[in-house]
Amino acid sequence: MSNKTVNFQINIAGNAYSGVAKLDSAMGNLNLTAGKTTSLFNRLANLSLKLNNIFYAAGNVIHTVTNTMQSFEEANRSQAEAETKLAQVMRNTMNASNEEYNSILKLTAAQQKLGVVGDEVQLAGAQELGTYVTKQKTLAKLIPVMNDMVTQQYGFNATQESAVNIATMMGKVMDGQVGALSRYGYKFDEAQEKILKFGTEEQRAATLAEVVSASVGGINEALAATPDGKMKQLENAVGDVKERVGGLWMEIKGQLAPSLQLVVNRINHITDRI
């Protein structure tokens, strides 16, 4: 009885030792596999982090570019809208040709380089003035006058609304309402008043220019010569670049839209399968 007990104990001890040895060996293999797996997971995590950083950076770039291009598009749309309105008014009130319309665009561009009033501001004022006159030459005569009046009243902060306000006043004077001119502080004699009320359109425009120039003539150009004026001219020049880039970007978007949509559709298809 005692012998059997001893043998059984020995066998159990031997089996246990062998099992533990095998288990230890298996655990070693398991640890090795886990180490490899952990390394893989780490690499995947690092790759994921890098991809996330790349996508985040790309997202920031795309977001910045998109916002910038949207502002450029808006500048282009604003300019195009002002030009379209002016063209239509000139066709309606003076039966203007494309050449006559383009000459006004060239005039406003030249005036922008000369002074501090942006061409988009001038175009808004020219559109309003165009509703009061019947000749392209009259409009061309009055735009520089308007610019001097605008800068005298609003300085570097002139907006399209500012130009429209001045143009409305000038239009009323062209219609014979000389009181609008005197309310702004401009002085004129009886002979000038008579011409403003009863003269031909050409005579009224010339007299209006004479009266205004006697008080504020050259202010637009004079302000451009100041340090702030030079900054304003630079701002206007940058605005022109934005308008052109905005127009180009809209063309590019239109051409690339089908291709970009294919890429987006493909990416969506791939991610749906993951």
C-alpha cells in the first residue's frame, strides 16, 4: 500500500513537471508571438497616427485654400456684377456700343491707378450716373469728377454705396436740381446755375465739372501721393489680382469638377468596403 502511494506521488510529480515544462515552452512561444503582434500593432498605430497627421495637415491646407479661393471668387463675382449692371444701364440709356462700354472700363482702371478709388467702387457710381445721362462722353466726363467728390467726402473708406450716393446727387444736378449741389457746399454763380438748369447735357456736365473742380479738384490724385494713399493703391491692385485669380479658379473648378467627383466616388466606394 505504501509502495503504490509512493509511486503515484512520483508519477504525479513527474507528469506535473513535464506539463509545466511544456506549458512554459508554449508560453514562451506565445510571448514571442504576442511580441511580434504588439510590434505590428505599434507599427500600425504609428502609421495611423502619421496618416492622421497627413490628412489633418492636408485638411487644413484644403480648408485654407478653399476659404481663400472663395474670397477670390466673391471678389470676381462682385466685379462681374458691377460690370454687368453698368453695361446694361449704358445700353438702356445711351444705346452704348461694346467699344463705348469698354472705354469706361479702361477709364475706371486708369482712374484707380491715378487715385485711391477702386474700379469696383467707380463702376457702381458710374452705373448710377448712367441712369441720368444719355451719352457715353458725358459719363466719361463726370467719372473723374465723381472720384474727387467721393474722396473729399469719404477719403480712403469709400465704398460702392458711397459712390452711388455721390452719383445720385450729381445726377440730380444734371436734371437741373442745383440745390443738391449747394447742400454739399459747392458754390456757383448765376450764369453757372442757368447752364445747369437749362443747358445741353454736354454744357451741364462741363459746368458741373467746373464747379466741383474749383473746390475739390485733384483730391483723388493728391491722396494717392500720401503714405496711406500708396497703401490704398496697393490694396486696390491686390484686389484686381484676387478678381482675376477668382475668375481663373472658377474656370478650373468647372473643368475639374467631373474628375474630382470620380475621385470622391472611388474613395467612398473603397471606404464602404472596409
